[in-house]
Amino acid sequence: MKCEAVLAAAGKVMGTRPARGALAFVIAAALAGTVFLCRRPVVLVGDRAFNLVYGEKRSRTRQLALSVLLFRPVRTVTLAGGAGPDLAAQAAAGRSRRPYGVFFPYRYREGARRYLRDRPGAPVVVLGGRPQDNRAEGPGEGPEPLWLYTDTLTDMYRAGAIAGVLAGEGTPGLYRDGLSEAERAAFSRGLDREGFLFSGPVRDAACVVLGGRGDEYFLEETTAPLVLFTWTDPALVPRTAAAVFDDSPWTQLRAGLEMLKKGEAEGRVPSEIRVFLRTKEQKEEYSALNRLKTLKYSGETADN
């Protein structure tokens, strides 16, 4: 039975009074499964290096969760290291003839352009990460994919607020390379929200915010609570990690699909924040940090 016929049959079943009995349940489940498989899939391009960092099991869990949440198949493409644009585009095309959305990480942006050049009008998104590091090179030949970046200003504002809570009576320290003035200002405003002034790297920091060179030193030497910007599997982060900011492709797919719906050429989405509760005594602190995960930041205004 073709997908269109199954969808029509499902619509009729949904319009009738609820059936009773095990048979009706089985039929309804079968119809729902068929409808699910008939829906246009989401395709995410990745590689083995990412899976090693993120975690194979964790990737499969996120894939299943998103498939259920979106009620449409989410399919992945795992490329070998060094795969070129042609291979990336061909591998993505092989996962679906009519995808609902195709997502390429920044390192495979040329593959995204090649895919779009061969399929004008296809729903293609490049996940650009930090906007100041990975800007689109400008219009080239042919159509350009949509671009979704990490909202680093909101991230830094939330990181500052979280660091302020974790520092307690001490002083929080920021160790992150390549921050723009706007990002430093956002972090400073987050600290100010909790009653702290931003002073940059400090000796014997009561909380350490990391994201760049020198991470290894702090991970090994400091016992202060850590705020990390990483895709690493949470099972592998240090026990001193209190919060992790994750802007991996898996956390950005939903925002990317919303951008496709709206037809926006560019968008930004904050990282997903995971807060860790290490001891029962930290329960109050854990609740306070979780409330900060949704803080909003927009230029000169920041609020809850």
C-alpha cells in the first residue's frame, strides 16, 4: 500500500469513535508506524570523529528521541575522515530522495553547497557553530544553504550567571580563547546579575569557566566547580563539572527545522545546558542553576 493510501486510511480511523480491544490497538499501532515511516525524513551528516567525542550510544539515544518528538524518521550519514564535498553530498542524497531537512556541520559546508547545487530548492542547513569563527564565505556560484549559528551571546550571559552562583563567596574565573568584546560583555552582565564584577582570569578561582587552550591543566589541577563548553559525553567529563554547554548538531536540529519552516536565511540558537547534581547537599544549588538555563539575552536587555 502506498504512503498516500495509508495516510488516507489513518485519517479515516482517526475520525471514527475509539475502537476497543487488542485488535484495534494493534491496527492503530500499525497504522501509526506506517504513517511515521511514510513521513519525509530528517538527514544529519556526521563523521566518526564526532561520534567518538559525543558517544555512539548517546547519538543513538538522541536520534531515537528526536524521531519520536518530531514524529518523522531521523537518519544519519557517517562519513570517513577527510571525505570531500562530492562524497558528502552523495552520501546525504542516498539517505532520502525527498528529505524534510538535510543538516551539514560547518566542516562539510562545501558538501552542502554541492548537494544544493544538484537539487535547487532542497531544505539544506549548515550548522555553523560560533559565528565569529565560521562565517559563510559569501555568495558563490549557485544557491546558498541556510545557516544556523550558536547564540554565543546568550551562552556567555548564562555562563556568567551560572558561574556567579557556583562561586559563592569566592571569585569566578573565565578561561576561553577568542571571545569577542560583545561576548565578554554578555558574560560580565551575567556575573553582574549575581553580584560579581568581571575581572578575567584569576588565581584560585572559586569557579572556572572553560572553553579553549589550557583546558587540560584546569581539568587536572583545579578542584573548583567547572563550567564547560564541550560536546563530550557527560559520562566522561570530570566530576567537578557543574554545568556543560552543548551546541552539537543533535541539540540544534529542532531549531534548524523551525528555521526551514519560516524560510529564514540565517538563525541563532543557544547551547543546551546540562546541570549536574553531584551530592544531595547540592540540591538547592542544582535548582538555582536549572532556573538560569532559560535566561534571555538580547543586546542591552537581559531578563528571565
